[in-house]
Amino acid sequence: MADIILKGSVHKYGSNVNTDEIIPARYLNSSDPQVLAKYCMEDIDKDFVKKAKKGDIIAAENNFGCGSSREHAPIAIKAAGISAVIANSFARIFFRNAINIGLPILESPQAVKAVKNGDEVEINLNKGIIKNITKNEVYQSQPFPEFMQKIIKAGGLLGYIKK
């Protein structure tokens, strides 16, 4: 299987970024990914959708995606153009929802500690290698198992099942 390489600028956050901050409940009257994307991270970073470019990466500290177990949160992140989330740890339900919709998430305390807002980062999902191009540093995360790579390439679990 060919390596999956992601590249983008970092948007960094702290610990306990919850699903209400990722996509505020007041916008959950829609399940349209493009509508959700407009409000992604609004309650923690009002300018996020103005700053985020396709391919960018979110980095966060501990327990990213805690709170309500809504799949809208990873959908909003992915629809906003974010290619991956790197964190020290993820809330269990967010982790599962992210994989189900094909949003790559990586645990790498080393990378989270080192990266800063705006750093250019390249991720090799197959090898679990995170390169900070800005600082010329390399960090490690757990490589994605082959079946998870197939889910991500298919755009999520539904796409994988359809194949």
C-alpha cells in the first residue's frame, strides 16, 4: 500500500478541547458537513475557519474531543479541510468517530510539545512519522494499521464497507 502523506500548517490548542468547542450545539440542527465546517472551532478560536487551509493540521494536548459523543465534531473538522489531528490523547468516543469518518488522528506527545502555531508539518500515516518542516525535526507516533489506512483512504467506514 502506498504511503499516505499529509502536509499542512499547525493550529495548536491546549487540553480538554471538547466537542461543544469543536462544533457548538447551536449548530447541530444541520448534519451537512459544509454547514458544520463554517462553525468549526468557533467557541475556542473565532477565526479558525478564516485561518485554516485545506490540508492543515490541528495539534492539541490531552483529552481532545471530550464531552458529548457527537460525530458532528470530527465531521466539522474534516469538512473544514483539516487533514489530521495530533494530540497527546483523545477522548475514546471522539477517537472512534474520527476513524469512522476517515479523519486521521495520531497520538504523539513529542510532536505536540514541539510544534507551534503555524509550523509546517508533514505526516506519513503508514510509518507514524511526523516531520516538522519549519524546525527540521522528526517525531514518532504509532503507525496506522493497514485496515485503518484502508478506512481513511475510502473516506471513512461507510466508504470502506461500500468497496
